[in-house]
Amino acid sequence: MKRRRTALLSVTALLAAVLGMLPAQSAGADEVEQIRNGTFDTTTDPWWAGDNVAVGLSGGRMCADVPGGTANRWDAALGENDITLVKGESYRFSFTADGSPAGHVVRAVVGLSVAPYDTYFEVSPQVGVSGDTYSYTFTSPVDTGQGQVAFQLGASADPWRFCVDDVSLLGGAPPEVYRPDTGPRVRVNQVAYLPDGPKNATLVTDATSRLPWRLKDARGRTVARGRTAPRGTDASSGQNVHTIDFGSYHHRGEGFTLVVDGETSRPFAIGTAAYEQLRLDAVKYYYTQRSGIAVRDDLRPGYGRPAGHLNAAPNQGDADVPCRPGVCDYRLDVTGGWYDAGDHGKYVVNGGITTWELLSTYERSLHARTGHPGALGDGTLAIPESGNRVPDILDEARWELDFLLKMQVPDGQPLAGMAHHKVHDEQWTGLPLLPSADPQKRELHPPTTAATLNLAATAAQAARLYRPYDRAFARRALAAARKAWAAALAHPDLYADPDDATGGGAYADDDVSDEFYWAAAELYLTTGGKRFERYVLDSPVHTADIFGSLGFDWSRTAAAGRLDLATVPNRLPGRAEVRRSVARGADTYLATLRSQPYGMPYAPEGNRYDWGSNHQVLNNAVVLATAYDLTGARKYRDGAVESMDYVLGRNALNISYVTGYGEVSSHNEHSRWYAHELDPALPNPPRGTLAGGPNSGIQDPYAQSRLQGCVGQFCYIDDIQSWSTNETAVNWNAALARMASFVADQD
Ligand code: 9MR
């Protein structure tokens, strides 16, 4: 149907356009139409449709009969190819659509028509429900003549009919400047402040002198008042800000607000209950990340799903997995473990630091003055193993440990004792995709020194923690750890290939001195062995300043060793200095926190927020928390507690980065199975899921189309397509679990 006036073109121009040299229609002074035949007046050419989709003209529209019973959106599709996209150019993508019966989801994509089928823009409206005209603006992150506009219509149980008209992709349309809705200018921890803890907030304002603030209770009565402290321009956000300290107020309650400069904050509690809940939810997250087991809906209402990557079609399964071509001749059963993030990959390096942080959440509860071993004990997490008399957090970590052990190269094979770096799909898959629906071939990637040392460290730590509950497992874990250690010493420089990132992340790391140190420390703590003691003492990492601005991570693991040497009882010569080094690291983070008007112990060099910055904030807070456990000094406890404010809403975006916590929280994290944003039948991530957070690199096309030029904290968007700022990942949630547990213990 012709609703828009389009200029007629000469035959030459039309030919050039078909050859991809010129746009087909002009649509205004600077706006150029990229779609050939978006109006379907006389033909559906040059649109294509999948073999299973019958298309035709109907009332000046293109209509498609879509079969039922396909698994994925892209299993039934139609589209147009050979579209030219220009990097940095903004496009308005619009169409009208309806479907019958109403309510089906169409995934409308602008992307690449050839492998790797990158998506530059996509939306998934429910047609016939949310109105029939759709219009979006995005910026192309690439130059290509092989662009595609497609409508993916599959994944419906029943057949349905889809009609579309007036499809337009208008180049040169003015970009819509993305402005996040940041709500009231006074920024608080939207969840809870501790009664006996620091209470700080941040106000965004043009005012340069002190402003009066009031704290109001749920009934609107003023219960405290004071004046703000102007802090000038905040580098992390580019905003002019003041800070508010209401720490002299100690009464518990719900529904408090701060009122200042004509703004009322989002509500918050003063109390500890939310942290008790968050401690549980942050660890419960792992059950729904499990591979190789069905998730029970009675244990996680709304999250039940079939087992992923057992050998039931369409899965090719993890029970008998070959290596990448040329890597090995054997096959391994590597079922189990957790999916790393929003993808279906399983990575030993990241699995290692994650397991360590969960185990150390438990280990801290045994040794710290405020630790409560029962808090994550048997029966607390509602997992299938609850009731087996083993602390639930150990049961959950065991799911991953058993997988890590399976990744070890068997005796008699080349590189026996090393660990394969990772197992994942041969190719990247699209979203949404339940683990049980992944049809890709799975492959083992080459063993690496880093993976082997992750295995050595966590298996050694496991050996001491599971001993009271399962002696046979503890013995097996320790034997595997020793074997891995020996293998790593024999092959100290087998690094992951940074380009091995098809179908899964690379997790490449070419400095493993920190992994050696960490593994030696764990083996020493478990065995007291002299050679491990020697290795620790001789390692330059032992005395290096390891508490840098980015925090520890899967690639920077020295802190895992240092913190454990400082906190787990042992007789290491010079241990007092080890403990002092943690306090010195904490002093640095405390100084950072005090310099930041948003109160986080994080100020990356050049204000370049890193991938997963939220967990880096939390891991720096872990160093503060550990310094408190070691010294009892109040300043460290307060710093650790205050760090949570940032993650829970006291930030430039006024968002809680933890799903289900706070009035406005991240909930569209990138995941193939918590993909509610793309498929209303799927859930959002469970309560207690941490979003990766601001990432100045904005590596994904969606973030690039919205966040170009973003300053620090603003490099984040709560959209499922933004895998570089908004993914969920097991290592990130471990930092949340560790800190939620610490804060809950400060009652
Ligand atoms: O967390 C990882 C980050 O530190 C890296 O810079 C990034 C790119 O290699 O990869 C991140 O990890 C992703 C992994 O590669 C694949 N699964 C999802 C992980 C979280 O985004």
C-alpha cells in the first residue's frame, strides 16, 4: 500500500540500486530510502521467504502463512537482502504489521545477510496487540552492502498469519538522542541502608552552595534534616553533584525518602532483611544456570525448564564431546556445571574464580568475626540437594566442581592433568534459545595453563571445605589439584588463543603468574606442603601491589590467593605482612570511595569503565570487607557496606543493577533463556541477578547505536541486546553473593 510519497527513479538508478550501488528511492532532502519495494503494491519482489513460509499479496500488503511447531524465531522468516548500511549513519526503521490470531511475536531485524549474521538492530513486538505502526531509530555500527531487513516469525506452537506493509529503512533520518530516564535527581540505595551503617546519597543539581535536605519516613514526617555538601563535577558521570550524609539516623523502617532541591528520592528501607534475602537470591541464581539437569519449577516457580546439553535432540549434548579439529583424539563427558552467562558456553577459567568466590563466601563464614555458617546452610537455597545435611552453598558449588574435574585431560593422553580451557558451541547462536533447544555441535578447546591452575586452585580449596561432608570427594579433589599443579609446572605457557572466540568467549590471558600464585596458595592452605609454601614465598606476586583500580577478576586472580592466605588459618612465615598488605589495598579503595561523590571504590584509569564493572566495584568492596574481618576497623566495614549503595541505586542512572531489588532495577539482562524481552513466554532473570554494568568499550552494536560518546557510568543500557553492558554472568553474581553475605552479617 502506498502511504508515503516516494520519488520515481530512472531505470539506470533502479539498476544501480539493485546492484547495491545506490539507494532505490529518495525520501526527502537528506533522507534516503534503503528498502526496495516496501509497499507491496504489485509484487513481493525482491523479498524472500523461507521454504516453510507461504507469502503473497493481500490488499496491498505482503502476508505470510507461518507454520506452527518451529523451535526458533529464525526457523520461519522473510526478508530483503543486499541493503547498504553506512557506519555511523542513523536510520529510521519502520513498518506496519498485524497478525492473526493476535499476540504473536515478530522479531524484526536489521543485520547481516551472511555469516556471522550479526544483528545491528532488532525489536520483538507482539503484533496485533501493541498497535500496528512501528518506528525505531538506530545507528549502523558497520559499513556493508550485505545488509538485511528480516521478519522472523517462528517459535510459535500454532500456525498464524502475518501481514506487513510500508517497510522503510530511511538513511539519514535524524538520530534519536538516547536519554535514559533517570528519575529523581536525588540518588539513594533503593534497597536498604543498615541501621548501624553509613547512609549517603548523591544529588544532581546545578546549585553550587549547600542545600537543605530532609529525611522523611513512610508517613511523610520529617525525621532528620541537614545540608548537602557540594562536590563539583563528578568525573564518573560528568554531572555537577552534592552529597548527603544522613548516617546519624539509626531507626529501622520501610518507605523512607530523601527530599532535597525540590526532588523526592525513590523509597528505601533502613534495616537488614533485604540483605538476608539478597544473600539467598544471589546464590539461588546458580541453580537456574545449571547445565545437564532439569530445573524444577516447584523450586523456582516460573523458571522450570528441561535439562540442557544432555544428549537429547536437538542438543548434541555434553556427554561425549570431541575436541576442536586437531586438538585431541579422545572425547569427554563434560556434562554438568553452570552456563557461564547468557550463552551456553562453559569455561574453566571463569568457572574457577566463580567457584572460589562462592566457596570463600562459605569459608569466610567459618572464620570471620561476623560470619554465620548457617546462613547458606542446608535447606536455605531450595535446590534439589537441600536436606542432604551438606550446606546448600557447598552443594551448589559442587555442581560446578564436578564439571571442572571432568575438564581435566585423562591419564595416558598428551597433556594429561591439564584442563581444557572451555567447551561451547561451534558457532554463536541467536536469542532466545533455551539450553535444551541448542542444536549446535559442542567442542572442547585446547588445554591451557590458566585453566589448569584454576582447576588446581579450586579443587585444592574444595578439598579442605568438603572434607567434613564427603571425604572421598575431598581426596579426589586434592589428587586432581596436585595433578593439575604438576601439569601446569610442566607446561607453564600454554595460553588461550585470543582469537578463539567463535561460538563462545575467548577468556584469553597470557600472564599466568597470578594463577600460579593462587593455586600454590590454595594447595598450601589445604596441605601445608613445603613446596607450595616455597612457591608462594618466592613468587613476585606475593609481595606485589595487586589491589589495582579494576579489581580482581577471572584474569587477575592474585587477590584470591592473597585474601585466603590472610584469612584462612595457616602458618606462613611473614603472614602478618600478608594481612597488612590487604589493609593497605583497602586503604587505597577507601581513598577512592571517599573521592567519588557516588561513593564507590572504583575509579578506573581514564574513567574507562571495564566489562563487568559492577562486579569490579563489588570485588574492590570485598577487599574492604576482608580488611574489616582482619582488623575489626570500622572504616573498612563502613566502606564495604557503602559500596553496595552504588550497585543498588546510588548511581548516575538511578538504577539498581540487581534484578528485583529497588523500585527500578535492571531486568532485561542479556541471556538466551531469561529472554522475556524477546519472548513474553520466557521469564526475566531471577531476583538477585547482577547486570554487568557500565562498560566504556560498548562492544555490542545495540549499545553502540544508543550510547556513542557515553561518559563512564552512562555506558549502560538495560536491553537484552546489549551483551557488553548488560549480560549476566556467574563470576559477577559471585561477587554479589560474597558482598550481600558480608553486609547481611553486619546486623
Ligand atoms: O567477562 C569477560 C570480560 O572480562 C571480557 O573482556 C569479555 C571479552 O572477552 O568477555 C567477558 O566474558 C564473556 C565470555 O567471553 C562469554 N560469556 C559471557 C561473558 C560475559 O560477557
